[in-house]
Amino acid sequence: MRLAETLRSTLKRHAIPHSESSTAIVTASIGVANMSDTFLSSAELVGAAADEALYAAKKHGRDRVEAAAEARAA
């Protein structure tokens, strides 16, 4: 989560122009999952949990980081 948040906030600080964005800069929504959660395979970890967290981050306002466990609770 810390690494993902560092990446997201660093990208935002650089304020790279993006004319098609509602914020006018490039932003990042990041979904995070880890092996300590109960996943049956690496495919489930990345293909389901991290993807689910990514879509939760987008749903909750974009330009944010969400963990897989948080995404499932939302």
C-alpha cells in the first residue's frame, strides 16, 4: 500500500498534462492485493483481487489506492 501510494502521489506531483482528463493531469488508480490474503493461486491474486481493488478505486473517485480486502468490503 505504501509503495502504491508513493507512486500515485509522485505522479500527481509531477502534474503531467492530460487534456482528456477531468483533472487536466495524469492520475493513477491502483488496486493492491498481497499473498497474505487467502487466494488459491497467483491468477486469482492478480486476476481477481487486484483487479477488483482497481475497479473499487475507480468507483470511489479515481486517483486513489485501494486494497483487495477493502474492495471486497465496499
